[in-house]
Amino acid sequence: MYDLLVVGAGPYGLSIASHAAAAGLDLRVLGRPMASWRDHMPRGMFLKSEPWASSLSDPEGRRRLETYCAGRGVPARHGEPVPVEVFASYGLWFARHCVPGVDERMVVRVRARPGGFETLTGDGEVLRARTVALAVGVMPFVELPSALSGLGPELVSHSSHHGDLSRFRGRDVTVIGGGQAALETAALLAEQGTRTRVLARAPELAWNDVPPAWERPWWRSARAPHSGLGCGWRNWFYAERPGLFRRLPEPTRVRITADALGPAGAWWVRDRVEGPVELMLGHEVTSARASAAGVRLDTVGRDGTTARLETGHVIAATGFRARRERLGLLDDELRAGLAALPDGSPAVGRDFESSVPGLFMAGLVTASVFGPAMRFVQGAGFTAETLVRGVRRRLGAGPGGGRIPAPGRALRQGSAPGLGAER
């Protein structure tokens, strides 16, 4: 039986695994490394976060994004966006150096058992662990407008479902949403020859400013310090003090998580949208149906006026909603045993442990407790360090106790655990 089984191998899962391995835990990591970044983002996209705020976390801080980029002659400078494919490659490099061999099979079921948990992989193997960390990213939490729910994937899709937009070349596509995913998707579509429009409820698009220089007069830094979530003391608090954020009243936390850092496009995509892309702002879809052209959308404006448009395909860049019931890999009994917050997300304690002892959560699903940083790579460092401390406490090592002995196999870099017998 493993000490810890990490489900998911994105930035949070890999960071947790790195800290757990360094702490001597006998662990197993399952999932395709950096899958969302490799499979669900079209080539040509960039990170919106600054390079210095986009590193995965290892205990010694030696495997940062800028270190990877410097070794390959790739720029990673403040104010210059990093291509998504570079970030994905960085994550694979991090995994090779900081994480015991990742098992790329998917976990399809997690259930509680006496003394821990039992997990089932897609090919039918059963693995047992005393604790489990769910780092499943955002894909289980895709949010689609209810008005589009009756149409199939050939007509309506979510922006995260596309690793390649070339099939829309020469077609007519409507992108719904006003955030970075919507605007960058629209820009890429337009640049490949797709007739593209953006439909958004907001009366105008919001754009992030060019970040101020890294080196500034002290008084400017004091007024609006840099942080991994943008300039300003409020963003600095969200980025640097998630432990204190958790102490805010629950209604305040939930409200901030819903409203902070709302939909906005990066400054470097603005010229690629305004002009090349048709904008239909201040409108909301009320109904959608299949038509000869593809999809017929009925909309209502902020002033109550209605409109109808025909489009070949709708891409909904409408974000993600981390609700307990969407954790479909948990069996019914385990999922029902999770306490939930008013917004439907699972409640977690100070160490990211859920209401089910030994079951830990990481990433977007914890944002209503630890704040907006959990929606970004920025939150991976705090999460990994804090969660592994919680796992050690659950296993009996104590908050600052000695290392837990682990087989040498668990700490050999790049060695994959055997995939045979049930454990």
C-alpha cells in the first residue's frame, strides 16, 4: 500500500509529487503529464501569467521555468509571454528530474476502503494507498451555457476541447465569452482564415495593461507591488498569502473567488482581436438550435432587444465551475461524503484535506477556500508544500517530524514503478 497516490500530472500534481518524494513518501503518480497543456490548447497560444510566476514547485527551487528556458536559449523575460508548447515541454522536463516515474494510465474510480483508498486504473489494475491527492486540473469542470446544452459536439464545443483549430479554417465560428480563452481562440481562428465573431454579455471587452517594468522606483513598487496575479496589494495578497485568505469569512472567500480577476484579455492579443474579429457585445444567448448553416442562435441585448444569427459552429469559452458532483472518478459513496461550500465546491481544511480523512484536493477545486491563486500555476508551490505537510500529519509523521522511510525505488529519478501485481 502506497503512502500517497497522486491523481493527475499537471502543474499541481507534479509539484505535489516532487515535494512528496523529497519528504520520503512512498508514492505513485498517475495521469498523462501536462495533458491539458499538450492536448487541449492550440499551438500558437501563450501563457497569460508572467514567466517568473509560472514555475512548478520543487523543494529546492532548482527547476524553475526560467532555468529551463535559459538552458535552451528561449526568452523568459518579464512582460514577454511564453508559448504554451514551451511551458508544456518545461513540465515534462520537470517531471523527469523531480518526480518518480509517472504512470500515464488514467484513474477511473477512487473508493474509500479500511485503512485508506482503492483506485482503479483504466486497464483494470487496482492500487491501494493510505492517502490520495486529487490534482485533476480543470477538465472535469467544463462549464457550458444551458442554452447550448441540447446540441452535440459537432455544433458546440468548449474552448478547452481543442488542441488544433485547423478544422475550422474557412468556416464561420462564433466564440462565446470575453476572457483570455475566448479572445485568444478568436484571434487564432481569424488568423487562419476563419470568419470569427466574439459574442459576450459584457458591453465592452476588458484588457489587461502592459505590466510595468520590473525595476521601478521604490515608491511605485510600494504603491502597486508585482505579484504572480498582477500588480497591486490586493493581487499580492491573493498570490502570496493563500493561508491568510483561508481565514476570511466563508461568504467573503466565495464572493472574491467568483469575482476577482474577472474576464479580460492580455494586452498582447488586443490588436489581433479588435478589427480582425467581429464583436457582438452586450448580448446573451437565450436559445440555440441546429440549422442548415450549423447553429441558429437567438440572443437578447442588455436593452432587451433580440437578435438571431447563423453560424457554423459555436465555441464556448465559458470557463470552469469546480463542483463536487463533477468529480466523477470518485465513487458515489465517497463523493456524497464530501462536505461542500455554498458554491458547490468541496470544503477543504488548512492542509487541503477534504472532509473525508486522507483525501486531499488541489488546484481549481480549492479556490473558494485558498483564493484566486489556485486558478493559476502560481498556487502550485503553496499547495504542494502545505498538502504534503498535511499528508505527513495524516500518516503520523507530525507537522515537523522526521522523514518517513520509503523504498529506494520511490526516489530514483526517472524510474517507473512496476505495473503488474495489485498493491
